[in-house]
Amino acid sequence: MPKNLSEQLLHELGSSIVQGKRQPGELLPKVETLSEMKGVSRTVVREAMKGLSARRLIESSTRTGTVVRPREAWLWWDPDIISWAAAAEENQSFLMQLTEVRLAMEPAAVKLAAKNADEEDIAAIRHRYDLLEQSVNSEDEWVAADAAFHEAILHASHNELMQSLIQTLQEGLYQSRHTTMRILQRAGDSSRRMALDLHRDVMTAVIEGKEDEARMRMETLLHTVSRLLKEYEAEVKKEAPK
Amino acid sequence: MPKNLSEQLLHELGSSIVQGKRQPGELLPKVETLSEMKGVSRTVVREAMKGLSARRLIESSTRTGTVVRPREAWLWWDPDIISWAAAAEENQSFLMQLTEVRLAMEPAAVKLAAKNADEEDIAAIRHRYDLLEQSVNSEDEWVAADAAFHEAILHASHNELMQSLIQTLQEGLYQSRHTTMRILQRAGDSSRRMALDLHRDVMTAVIEGKEDEARMRMETLLHTVSRLLKEYEAEVKKEAPK
DNA sequence: AATTATTTGTCCGTATGTATG
DNA sequence: CCATACATACGGACAAATAAT
């Protein structure tokens, strides 16, 4: 998947750090040694190192060598770091943290959308909602239509920073949720129909420019989905206990 | 300031892109040319490029060369990108967006703190508040004490992701605000005394575990400070109109 | 469809800078 | 002050990919 050798090595080293296989404070092998270990040139190793230090996972200094930086220095909002952390064995706590941020940001974004949406935005949102309505009977189409709807709302906030943030956030959640998503889909059309109503409520408030209304309805939507998720998780656990 | 040549070049190229001097879609000079232009080796150029592509500011492919990626692909939550954007000429819109995110995140973090703070956290928060109280008469000490107080609250949220996010956020705002800060400080002890009360209210709610109370009080605090800022900005503008 | 030109990607020998012992 | 060990920097060579001819 990675395009070139240095990206490959970057992912290998990066995930080993984020997943705790290399602890903060630990000294990495010197460039020459790594080059031999991985069978690549020093150039490739050095370029991978640049990727790691751009994410503040490591710090290099002459003579001392290259050490893994403490967790609080890491740039957690890098999509790769999030992806590596979400792919870790023990990721429950991390996913909860991601969810907490989402619960804070999405309603705020919708509130902004209600304030800032122009005619073009509203047309786009309406269109996405129609597509959502049409795909209420299809498991596969629903997921894509749902994402597109949220993206249209997000775009209407006219805040690039929030868009970027929520996007990386969603990707992180998505990666570790595709199994759970399947579970939710199994719930069938009825829960999707319920979700559809909640989506329409959000849309209406945005179109009418009712900021706080829009924010609260998004909160309701998120909490409902989260409750559904928990219920079905519990149910599955009951059916197949380990 | 930058430690080595490649970081120097990275900052030069990175800020020129973020500040719009090199537009999305534009083709960068090839490695060899850049190497000659800047008087550094190709190795240095290549390593700087790695830094830019880690931040998704550029994309390279063989034969085609290296192009500046569209703004929506950029990793906006990289501290360097934020710093470059905050240092731009036309940064009003960017600062507003940063502020909007802050207004969403800080109250959410305080709410979490009210939920999750343990004895240790509470002791730390109390301590920071005492320092804040003691520095109400000193312009210089206040800024540092205020930051420390917010950091202690943030730490009590027990959410590394939020901490990281708000920290980079604050650094971005701080960089472009140090002039405005001076203005606010000029307001004298009275406004600081008012702010102190608001801080105490937040602290109390956190200690008592009143989540929504804590969130709302932080919202009040932020809005009050923002209002004070605007008032003094307007006043200064009146005194010295351009 | 085959060839060529151009640019990134990769390798490596070598030299320099810097902090440690 | 010298020796050592590491990152940093330089540049020539070749490989791989792809747009243009």
C-alpha cells in the first residue's frame, strides 16, 4: 500500500512507537544499523525519521542518537497516529476519548452551520437528505449516504479547521468500528427509519437558522446512535460470551 | 532557530504554501533546481519535502514532479501549519475559526474534568487557583498563572486527545494575540479581579462534580474575556484610527 | 505501440559538526 | 586536548515510473 520505501518504514516504526512496542525514552538504533536491519539505504531511514520527527514521535541530536519522545509531545491529531492508535490491541480508552471529542465537536459544527449556511449549502444538504431517505432500505447505501449528509452539514459551517478535525476524527472511529457498524446494520430498517427522522430534525433546524436547536438535535442524534450501539453490543455479547 | 538545514528549508517552503505565496496545484521546482536555488544538497531538499508531505501540503510523483495539494487536504492541526497560518497577513478569518473551535472544546474539557477529576487533580487545580489569586495585581504573573490554571483543569479531564488539541489551539491563538493581550492587561487590576471570580466559579463546579454547571461557567468565562477583548480593541481603534 | 525524456526514488562513499568520555 | 560515536550534509550514480513524442 505505501508508495515508497521510506513510507513503509515510517509506518512500521511509527506504529511500533504508538502501540507501545518502543517506549518513550527508548533509544532507537543508529541510522546505519537500522539501514542494515531493514535492508534499505540510509537515505530511506533518514527520510522515515523525518516523518517521525514531523509527528514529534522522536527527537534526534548529535552524538546522543534518536530517542522516543514522551506521549504528551506526540501530535495526536495526525491521521496516521490516530490510525496506529486505533489499530492497537488495547484501544478501548483511546476510542472513548475520540468519542468524547466527537460529542463536543459535531454539535458545535452544526450550530455554526445553522448560522452560516448559504443557499448553496442548503441545497446540498437537502439533496444529501433525499439520498439518505432513498437508501433507508439498503444497508450498504445507508452508510455512504449518512457520511455524505454529515459532510454536507460540516461544509456549511464554513470552518476549515473544524472540518479537518472532524474528518480525521471520523476516519479514526470508522476504522475501528466497521465491525460494530455491521452489528448496527443488522438491526434492520426500523432503527434506520428512526435515525432518518433525527437527521431530518437536524436539517430543518439548520435550514431555519435555529442555532441552539440544531446543536441540541445533533446531540440527541449522537446519543441515540450511541445508545443503539451499546444495546446491540450487549446483545451480541450475550449471544456469544467469551 | 531551526536546528538543521532541512528544517530551515521546511519552514521556508511550508509557510510560503500556507500563506498563499505558492498556490494549490502549483508545481514546485524539481529537487535539483531547488538544491541549487537554496544552496543546499539534494539530501536536504528531499528531507524538507518529506516534512511537507507528512503534513500533506504537497504530493510527489515521478516524472510529474511535486505539486501543492488543495487546502482541504492539509493537516490543519499540525502546530507548524497553525503557526504559519497565524503569522499570515490576512489571518482574521483563521483566528475566528480557531476561536470557534476553542469555544466548543474548552467547555467540553471542563465538563469532563468535573466528571473525572481525582483528589490529585483537585489539589493541583486549587494550587493553581491560589497562584492566580496571588498574581491578580501583577500583569506579568497573571498570564502565566492563567495558563497554568487552564492546563491543570485540562489535565483533570483525563483525555489526552483533548489536551493535545487544546494545547496546539492555545499556542496558535497566543502567537497572534500577544499584542492584544497587552491591551487587555492595560485594562488594569479591576478586570482581572472580575476574571478571578469567574475562574473560582469554574473551579468550584469542577470540585463538586457538577458537570453541566462547570461547562456553562466556562462558557461564561470565555465569552466575558472575548467581550472585554472586543471592547478594548474598539477603544484602541478609536484612540488611534488609521 | 514503442521509444525517449524527465523527474522522483534509491543507494552509497565520503566528509563535517558536535557532544561525550 | 584527543579519540569516539553519532547525526548531519554532500554529491555522483543508477533504478523506476510515467508523460510526451
